[in-house]
Amino acid sequence: MKCLSYNFFGVISNKTRWKIIKLLYKSEKTVSEISTITGEEQSKVSHSLKQLLNCNIVFSKRQGKNIIYSLNKKTIKPLVKIVNQHTKDFCKNKCCKKEEKK
């Protein structure tokens, strides 16, 4: 299935998926680790990861009984860096700088 740019941006614009992306920017995690850190239900995290996997935003690998998720280092990690830099340096609108509260 072809991933269209508007589908791509729709996938990353979801609040839960963006939390997961920012978390995986720091290090690889399992579903249960992501769920615990984000405070989201495990089923919601799993569903979000499936969508991120379908667009190759994240990758997965099996390690024993666990599946470890990591961010696509070639394309998505630089994108997150750009977004973080943009919101830090260029956003004049306070909504871009406001951190989400748990």
C-alpha cells in the first residue's frame, strides 16, 4: 500500500502517536514501557504502534518474549529534531511551545 503524504502527516499528527514518537526518539521501548511512561492504555499504544509501523515511522524487532520498538533513524529522527528546533526557535505562538500535561 502506498503511503501518501497527507496520510503520513495524519498519522504523526495524532497526540498519542506523537508522544510515542518523542519517547522513541530517546531510546527503544516495549509496548508496556511506552504504556507506563505515557499513561496510555496498552491497547491504545499497540494500535498506535501498528499505524506507525505501517508508515515505517517505527520499526520492531523481537527480543525473547518482547517486541522492541525503535524510531526510524534515517528519516523520522531528523524530522523530530527539526520540529523540536522549530518550536524552540521560531514559533511565536505560545501553543507551539506549550508542553502537554499528563
